[in-house]
Amino acid sequence: MRIVVAIGGNALLRRGERPDAAPQRRHVAAAAAGLAGLAREHEVVVVHGNGPQVGLLALESGADPTLSEPYPLADLVAESQGLIGLWLQQALLDEGIGTVVTLVSQTVVDPEDPAFQEPTKFIGQVYDEPTARRLADRYGWTVRPDGAGWRRVVASPAPRDIVELPVAERLLGAGVTVVLAGGGGVPVVDRDRRYRSIDAVVDKDHAAGLAAEALGADLLLVLTDVEGVIRDFGGPAEKVLREVSVAELSAMRFPAGSMGPKVAAVCAFTRATGRRSAIGSLDEINGVLAGTSGTQVRS
């Protein structure tokens, strides 16, 4: 099969962990062990998130007194693609996967997308409310509640195209495992094939869904740090959905900054292709693939 796997940035840096390289490398190595099993048997594209990582880069850039102005957010997305892509490449090579390539990818967005006026994408660390508001005042951020804490939110326009998709297609045909559109890809505006970066963070789940459909994938796996789609999350009737139709899942409501994009991405892929998709824990990758774990989504 041809499989597109989306891995959340929070699965590579768990809540409450210090944003050091060492724990992230450990999580990447654990992810690679599961991904390697897929890559030995199937054509695999990996799309990773970068919310915690790009937020850290933005914080460092904003606090650097030697800079006349912080680096643009789009440039920091590119930096995070290279960094996390390298970690994945090395970890997959350690698992015996012959050839792995990271494509620093550009994702075309509409500059008039309403998302630019309504930031919803969480990036960076979780703070208590006073700290979040203090940082927002200092750096001009928009901050919102995220669970029990607060985080920065940025614009997250819908992906229209991924410039490097034809290259990914050729690499897959040659037996190469491809890391594509990391962090959703660097958001760009298409001016007659002259691409210009624009500040935002494209949601990696939507980018993965677009890539899966365009590449003719047989399966879209969205892996995160929770067991699956949870109905009535945090409520008395909390329950993990094991198998659900697109119609049933589309009728439910989920937070825009967390589970919402994952649900929208799998529903769009399965609705368009009629093929299975799934949302589940990165730690249960084999079960999610087999259909025995996570939330299985069918037409």
C-alpha cells in the first residue's frame, strides 16, 4: 500500500517536558521503530507537526537582542522542517530503512483566506495565564486557553497545493521513504509560479490529507498523543470511538486547535477516495494500521 502518516508535534514533545533536543530525539526514535515496520512493507510518506518546535524557535528569535527584528514565522517553519526531518531520517536509517529523504516543502495558501483574521493554530509551550498574557504583551502574540494552560495561536490557512508533490511521487516510485510538508509545509503564495513566503503555520493534518489524496494513498493515518477520537472529552460520558462513518464523525464538533483538524482531514480524505483513514496514538501505530486500535474512519 501507499500510506501517508501524519505525526503530531506534541507526540514528539509531550506536554510538560522541557523542549530539549534529547527527549524529542527519544520520541522520534520510538516513532521510527513503528514507522520502519510500515516502510519495509509499504510506500510511506511522513508528515510531521511542529507546533512546540516552531514556537520555541519564534520565542528564541523574538528574545535575541542581536536581531533588528525576529525571523519571519514562515522561515522558522522551514528551520523546523530541516531539524525534525533530520531526526526522522537518522532514526529511520538506524532502523534499517534503506533510503529516506526530507523534502523542505512549500504549501500554497490563499492570501485572502479568512484564517489570517482568526488565528487558531497553537504553537509553542503551554503557560499559565499570567505568563501567557505577559509574553503576548511583550511580543505582540495572540494567546488562548489550551486545556488547563494557555498557548500562542497563529493563522492557519487551508493548504491548496504542495509544490514538491511531483518530486515526492517520483521518490516513492523509486522505493524512497519521504518526509514531506513538515509542519504543514512553508506557507507560500503562488504568483505565476513565483512563490513568496507568508507568515502562518499550515495545519499538518490538512497538509497530510491533501498529500494523501493527491498521491493516491490507500490509507491516511493521523497519529498523536491520545488513544483516538474521544466523544464527550473530559465529561461523564467520555468514550473513545473505535469505528465511525464519515457522516457520523462530520456531525460531531471538536476544538479547532487540536482534534478538529485531524477529524476534518480524515473525513475529507475518506469522503473523496472511499478509502479508510484512522486517528490514534503514535505508541499504538501497528494496531492503528491493523484496525484494532484508534478510531477507524470508513465511508
